[in-house]
Amino acid sequence: MSASRRQFLACWGWALVRPALWVAAPLPSARTADRGGLPPFDEWRRLSPDPILGPRGDGFESAGVFNPAVIVKDGQIVMLYRAQDRAGTSRLGYATSSDGVLFTRRSQPVLAPEADYERGGGLEDPRLVQIDGTYYLTYTGYNTKDAQLCLAVSPDLLHWERQGVILPAHQGRWNVGWTKSGAILRERINGKYWMYYLADAADRTHQMGVASSPDLLHWTDVLDRPVLAARRRLFDSQVVEPGPPPVMTEQGILLVYNGADDTLVYSTGWVLFQRSDPTKVLARCEKPIFRVEREWEKVGQVPNVVFVEGMVQRSHRWLFYYGGADKYVGVAAAEVVRP
């Protein structure tokens, strides 16, 4: 188990793979929602039976390669992924792909621990958006004591300038512990930018909050409660954590999120927020749309985890990139559902 996830849960409850394209039996779609709404995707299907990236060598990615962010640049998919060495320190690796499945990695990380809030544990779980020509990277800075939501900016995805901790631990309006998983919406609403994030509630569940910013650099909690709460006896009873950056659709703001149940088995859900009010839920799936299935998703540094962090649209389908058991990277696809 990765050090920060172990503490997070305790406090609060190979060489380049060249897989053949492969399609598994589809999972049932979430055809119902709490308050109506259309299903946002067709069935999700794994594009490979094996991980598309995994640990390799004795260096910065020797223990785990997982939880990737992705974005399209110059016709290629660029992936920034969490790479962990055998000492438990995380850095961000860089890989590119033309087909979305076969990735070529750089030999060195693009971001390594430097700031005080990163030393000892490192940089974890990135998310990426591009706004007005600048790339914004949210990530978790972990110093072995606290995990906190941080931000860096770049003109090219290779050279990064840290902006520091944007939502400090233990200082929220409702959260009483760590902060993680910042998923930024590209469009302004009511003159502000919006971000969904994860924090610790007083009941020791890990729930989703929402923050706003006038400039993408300075962020403030919007509510005095979670914007999306855990639900008893469902797949998201213990963890409700933002996945990839949300996208604006005709129906509303669509956010894919990661949930964990009472046994800490992870799966994937979706929620739709109102276009004019990012705090108002219009629809939410009752059942997960993606679940642990493959052996490498069941066995790793943390068992029984599929954790989606990257999402891009290519032609007629969405591609979803996820971490498997905190050790590997996988990819799934779903057909675009037209309104």
C-alpha cells in the first residue's frame, strides 16, 4: 500500500507493454440516476487485458506506475503519471501515445519533490487542464505528515512552476483533515473558475467538496458541507473522490468520480451538476459504471482499486485512464452518447 493512502485510510477510517487491442464483455450502464437525467456514457470496455504501463527498473518508477492524468497536445495523448520508487517517494513521469494504448515514456520524471510540502512523500495523483494556452496541474503534495492539494503551471507540459498549496489541510470550512484530487472545470461560471476536490469529513468519510477562484491560483471553499456526500451501503459509502477534470455538456457539468465502499473496494461513478450552478446536483448514478475485474486491479500495492484520473475524447469515443491496485495503468473506452 502506498504510504500516503495507508495513512489516509488509517487516520480516517516493467518494460513498455505492447498489448493487443482487446474488448471485454461490457459492464452494465448506470441507466438510472437519483433524480433522473440521461446516462452520460455507453458501456465501458477495457482496451487491453493487461496494464498499458507498469513498474520498471530500479529507479523512480520501480514500485508503482499509476493514477495518470492525460491531455491531447499536437495530436498525441500526453500522460503525466504517478511513479513511485521502492522507498515510497512519488514523482510525476511523462509518456506520449499516438493511439491511446501504446505509450513511450521519458527516462526521467518531469516533477520531483522539492518544496517542503512534498519532501519525504512526493507528488501524487495529478489532474490536467489547459486554459488560455496554459496547462494547470493539480496534484497532492505529501510530506509524510500531511497530504495537501497543490498547483503547478506550465506552457509546454515539461517545464513547471509551482504555485504552492491551494487548499491547505485542516483549514477547510467543513473538512477536518487532508485535501486531495483537484478537478478543475475549464469554463468560467458566474465569473469564476470551479474545482471539485476531496477532503476528510468529521465522520471520517472522504467526501467531495467544491471551491471557486477568480484567477485559477487562489481558491476558496464554497460550501460549509460536501457538495457530493457519501451514501450508506452503496459503492461510494466511504470515499467520494473526483476523477478527471469535469466537462461541460448540454445536460450539465459531467464529473466522473471514484468511490469506495465499506470494504474499501473502489469503483467508478458519475454525477451531473447544473451548468449555471456547480453546487447543484441534477443526476447521480446509483450503481458503478466501472468495477475491479482483472487480477492486476485486485492485487498490487493497494488491493481492489480502479481509480480513474484521465479522460479524453478521440473521435466517437471517450478514453479513460486509471490506476490499478496502486501499481499499474489501464485504459477503458466508451462510445460517445449523442444528445
